[in-house]
Amino acid sequence: MLMKADPTSQLSQAAFDEGTPVSVKIRERVLAARKRFHSNDNIADYIEPGELELLLDEVEEKMQAVLDSMVIDTTNDHNTGNTARRVAKMYLTEVFRGRYVKQPPITEFPNAEHLNELMIVGPITVRSACSHHLCPVVGKLWIGVMPNEHTNVIGLSKYARLAEWIMGRPQIQEEAVVQLADLIMEKTQPDGLALVMEARHYCMAWRGVKDLDSKMINSVMRGAFLKDSTLRREFLALIPRKD
């Protein structure tokens, strides 16, 4: 026997859909899937078409409340009249875009010529923000790849696109380079992978100790770069780092 839909239940769901903030709906989908939604996680799979625009409106409203709580007269101050919208747009569609959009399409080709020599890509300019203070992190990234005959080959610009996607989230540098290394290993399957990132953190330069000259440098070595000290030294020697 067919069960009739409960009109009361349907009305309740419609009322929920209409009155619930879009951020709550997205959060409930992530929780239902038992996935993380940390600051450096991508949640694009749980955002439905049109919801990013609604989320922009929601963030704008809450950013306006922040400005109000900071006692800034955005009504009469011509400099901050549209700041809440600008900041919301900056966060969702620019600096933290890597959280809300799917991975950029990457065309992979077989290694037809059986390339097996060290390849270095960089310096790639990377921009992120520290997840502690949401202050900018700006620096350079070098990627070393040791391919084999089974390695997937991707275009040089695609390394930069993958880096932008990973870095475009509130991050800490140590975790960001590991995330990027995992992604490149998955996509290309080389014998070895090396990443070095050097960046200036404005949570140190702009606040706190206010040290303008300090930089953070860290590396991730996988496969042949981890096992072969000669290869590792060759990669590090070929990086044209300049202060």
C-alpha cells in the first residue's frame, strides 16, 4: 500500500528551507557525510548551485555586524559604506576560494617519452592567509618532480593552479605544503616529489613582534627525494632562492 506524503511534514520542511541560513544547510550536509570542515578543507561537494551567492549575502550581513560592533559608522563614512560586501566577496570568491570551489580540471597525459630526469617548476607565487589571525601569507614555491615511465604528465601551469587551489584557504604553511604534496603525488604518481615553500607571514610582520624581515621556509620530500640524498641536494642546489 502506498503511503501518502504528510502535508504537515512537507510544510515544516519548506519553512525550514526558507528560514534557515544557507551556512547551516551546508554544515548539515557536511556533518551528514561525516566529513571535516576545518579552515583548510574544501567543502565544494556540499554546496548546491546558487548557494554560494546566498552565502555571500549571509557573510556580508555578519561582517556588517562586526563593523557595527567595532563602532564604525558605515552609514555616514563614505570609506566603509560598502566594506562589508567587499570583505565578504574577498573571502568567498578570492582569498578563500579554495574552500568553496571544486578542484580545477587537470588534464593528465601518459609519459610517452619515458622521461626520467629531474624537473623543477618555480618559483610559483603563492598567496594564502594564516588560520590563526586571517593575515596574509605571501611567498614562493618550488616543486621538484622525478618522473618514471608510468608518471602522468601535466602542464606546467597546472602545478600553479593546484597550488592556488590549496593555498586559497586559511592555512598554516606546514600543513599547506603537505596537502599540496599529497595532491600532486595522487595526480602524477612520480618516483619522487619535493616541495620547498618560502613565505612571509603578516601575522608576524603586521602584528605581534612586527618583524618585517622574517620568513618561514619548509620542505616536503617524498619517494626518491627522501631516500636519495644526492638527488635531494641537486634539487636544493638548483633552486634560485633570493632574499
